[in-house]
Amino acid sequence: MNAQAPPIEMTGKQHIDMVETFAAPNYHPLPIVVSKANGVWVEDADGHKYMDMLAAYSAVNFGHGHEGILNAAREQLEKVTLTSRAFHNDQLGPFAHELAELCGMEAILPMNTGAEGVETAIKTARRWGYTKKGVPADTAKIIVCHNNFHGRTTTIVSFSNDPDCRENFGPFTPGFESIPYGDIDALRNAIDDHTVAFLVEPIQGEAGIIVPPEGFLTQVREVCTEKNILFIADEIQSGLGRTGHTFACDHENVKPDIYILGKALGGGVMPVSAIVSSREILSVFTPGSHGSTFGGNPLACAIARKVVEILKTDCYQKNSRDLGEHMFNRLNAIKSKHVEDVHGRGLWAGIDVPKSSGTARDFCYKLREEGILCKDTHEQCIRIAPPLSINKEELDWAMDRFEKVLSE
């Protein structure tokens, strides 16, 4: 097949046409081609400027082009980027120590993507169940929640109830039971002698920024301790400052047995993920039982170390707390037939649009015309997640446009 080389300067439409011709159609993005970005602002290939109110699903928590993160990457690029885990490198040890300390834990297992982090947590829980708890071989059960989103690997979609994720991808992996989100009695009733873990998002992201009932996470901690099962918190989206604390679990002052981290851990520069736990739990792994060529690579670790350093200042968490309160005050003040409900925490919100008003995607198109980029989820929810570097003036600029579009 002969393909002509693309022109040096391409319009947004030409870029989109090329993607639709040569890439698999596994996404349905808004028709905009981002070519530059700085802070909370992005520019498309045709020179139009927009405010980013999605932050790459919270992967860009610290803003586009954060100079400290970029400098850490540049410095490491000049030294060594990859050794594989066949050898040691001089960034993994310090990163493991610093991340474990940030989490109040003892050890980490580094990977790359969020889905890899979830898969790693699942393998950890199963092996812990067999080697530590004494669950009979090949019978381990992990409890999950309805409307969860933990990734799109074959194992993970096996316990999703989203038809778009599951259709025509079976047969599915056994060993999971799903319960209603936020229902502590359902959790208690689902636990049996073969249960090894409860895997949960402290706030459900893809489901529409759903906050569980007050006290739910505290009760989860108590039940998991009582029943001797692992409490696994998927903080890939909710963690690292998004909700106003370093972790969403911090809102109830609870600590899981395993954190799953990703997205913002890579500073918006490259994929970095990890599970963080106790030495006792992670000791279930032995050489060869799990790994990754790129997991723990020196470039990723150098970037993530800078992210940890930034988080230790509490600067972005505080901005999320303070401006998050202001954002919700502005959103809740919008009196419109197009707003059914507003929910979330910190600088992370979901706006439910009634079906009589159309779909959330319809409103995302209208917001784009006003210079705002955000994304819909579950048909009727507009989700908002700006970089945590946003200031009050920028946030008010965005809220004025949300108010205009939602009031029309």
C-alpha cells in the first residue's frame, strides 16, 4: 500500500481525516486537534484557543507544561531513560521510598498504565489470598461495584457492567462479584470464605463523579479488617490532589491496604502507575512472578519523583479545596431546566443533564464554541476536571460560560 506523505502544515480537519483513515475507531473524540498547551490553556491546529476543563481525565493535574516536571524529564533524558528491571537504576529506589512515604505505606510495585496497576492489584490480592489467608487454590473472589471503571483489559472488563466495554469480548474472567456502589450491607453480605478483596473507587469517575454516602469508606475499612480481606482503593483518577486532599480516602481519614495510582503520577508527561502497600502484602511476589520492561524505568521515576515533591507542598490540594468550593457554589447557583443535579468533590464535578434537554455531548459541543473543552460520560453527565493549577480568574471565566450554555 502506497501512502502519500502528509503535508508539512495540516489543518485540524486533515488531522482528523488521517486519524479516521489510519487509526482504529475505538474513541469518539470531540472534533478538535490540540497542537499546543500551557497551564490550563490549549490551542488547536487552526490557531483557536480553549480552556482545558478535562485535564486528560486528571492525568494533567499540575497543568500543561509544568516547568518543574519538564525540567526533571529533560535532566533525566540526558542521562538514561531505560534499563529494564534486569539491572538497577538510580531513580527507582528513591522514587519507591518517596512514594511509599507520601502514602504512609512501606513498599510499591511500579508499572506504567492505570489498567496495569489494577491488574497488578488483582494479582496481589489473589496471591495474598492463597499464600497468606489460605483460600483454596483457584477460588479467590474479589468484590467490585456496579458502574465501576478500572480499565479495559480483558480481566477488567470481565467485571464491568458497561456494554460498550464488554460486547463481543468474552469469554470473561471469573472470580468477581459486583454489588451496588455505596451499599455497606451489600458488601457484608457478599463476603464469603473465598473473598480476598474489595476493589473500589473512593469516588466513581467514569460513572459521573459519584461520591459515596458519608461514612461509607470508614465502614469499608472496618468490614475489611473484620473479615480479613484487602481494601483496595483505585485512586487513579481521584488521587494525587484532585478532590482537595492527596487521596480521596483522606476525606474520611481511612487508609486502604492497597492504593492503585496512575494518571497524574506521570505529571502529564508519560505513563507511570504503581500499587502501594505494606511490605507484608507485597512480599507475595517473588522474582519472575510479575513484572514489566518499562515499569520503574528511570525516566518515569524521575518525573514521578518531581510529582511527589510537588504533592508534599499541599499547594495543589489546597487550590482544589478552595477553588473546588467556589466552583460548586457557582454551579449550584445555575437555575436551569438543563441542570438536573451537580455532584463531585474538589475540582471534580459531574453535571447531570435531563434527557429532555438532549445529551451531555450536545452541551460539550456548545461549550466548545464558547472556548471550553470538557467531555461527556454515560450519555447525560458533563464532567469537569480542570488542571489543579487553575486560578480563580480562570475558573470564573469558565463558570461564566457554563452558566451561559446551561441557561440557554
